[in-house]
Amino acid sequence: MKKSLFLYIFFILLSRIYCFSAAPLDVRITNITNNTFAISWVTLSSCTGYIKYGSSPSNISNVVYDFRGSSYTGSTHYVICGEEQFLESETTYYIDIVSNDIIYNNGGNHYICTTGKIISSPPTPGNNLYGMVFKDANVAPGTIMYLYLRNPDNTVSQVVSYVVEDSGWWVINAGSIRTQDLQNYFQLETGCTGVVFCQGGIDGWNELETGIENLSPAPDIFLQNYETGDLNLDRGVDISDVILLLRMAIQLDEPVVAIGDMNEDSVIDISDVILLLRKAIGLSDEG
């Protein structure tokens, strides 16, 4: 009876979500200049991915593919807009993500990016910030690195990003980083720190905060696994994760055993869903 009620409630909720294994997670817009920006996201399964964008919500027709090519499939996605397209400065663009041929438009609100102004003076040459990322003993290419700078007075820079290369290295030029409002280049002060977040999708995550002098090179960063049951990769477990796991258990979505296998039997079924529900609402796994 309890299981039947449980399934009834969640089938109602399931009708509001579709194909979540291809849905973009942790969508971020970074590297904004007067004529470029990058948009990145991760997916639970290996997917194709590209964006459509336009300067009006009613005309989103320009297409840009992942920088690794139109045939790229993977679980980390990174699109650079403006390198081959002409973008206007101080202009708002509306963006939809297309993942496995399904359009995701941020609930009808679209993803939005406003480009910065043209800065008349060139950036001051800055140090390259660089380092390596690993998963266990191997390098972790495709991991998306996000970084911002913070001065001792708590002023912060814009967020910039870089995709870890096949060699495991990442590199970001500190001199070209703008202020948070994009109006000027960020001026590094003594005691400035760098805040780094590594997003590897289902391969894991990690973060680092240290003085900028320690980022040339940075200490090696090792991805750590997401908590079992954290299917939306938000570093927490709640009812939304339970719904996603139920979709996998009843084969509406591709199962992600690495994160969703609560009882470690190498399959995802209703028993995993029940265990995750107990965890999400704070009940013991026992009894």
C-alpha cells in the first residue's frame, strides 16, 4: 500500500519533467567581453549540445556548437559565442540550449547574457594562472574550470572559465579578467585570492581558494565524487533528486549508477528510490 501511494504521488510529479538525463545542469555564462561570451553546462549522460541565440526573445535563430565540434558528444558542454559571430557591445542576448535535439529555454525565460562595454585601454599584462586537474590517478580532460578573483576589500571580478585540455592542464590570463560589472579590467591588489571551482559532471567536482601567488602553478586538483543520490549535481540531496531517481528506476531516463545506486547492487530500482527518499527527508537507513 505504501509503495503504491509512493508511486502514485511521484508519477504525478514525473509528468512535469522529461528526458532529464539530457537536461542541462549547472548552466553558467562566463568570459563575457564586449563581443564574446561562453556558456557551459553538464548533463548526466553523454549528449550532443549546442545553443541558439538572438537579440530578441522572439528571434532566437543563430546557432553555435560546442567548441569541440558539431559532432561532439559528452557530459560537459562548452560553447563560445562571438569568435565566429558578430556580437554587439552592451547588448542583451537570449539563449536556448539544445541538448540531444531537445530545446531547453530556462522555463520559457531563456538564458540571458548582456555583453560588456568596449574598454578603451588595453588590459595590463597579467600572470597566467594555471594548473592540472585529475580524477584519481588520471588527468581529467573536459572538466570545466571556473575562477574569479577577490581583493582584500571583498571586491570581486567577473567569473571566467576554461576547459581542461587533454593533457590535464588549464590556463587563464589574469590580466584580461574584468570587474564584476564588466566596466573595467580587474586590478589585482596585494593579498588578492583566486576562487576556483572544477565541474566534471558525473566525474565529480572540487574547489580551491588560495592566494593568487599560489596559482602559477596551482596545486593539483583532484575531482571528488558527488554524494550518492545527488542526481542534479547541486551538492545536496532533496526530493527533486528522488524524482529523478524514480525516473531512472522506471526506465524513463538513462540510469546513472555511479551516483544513483543507493544500495550498491549495480542496478537502479525502486529500492534505491526508497532509500534516497528516506535520506532526503532525514530518516535513518535502518528500520
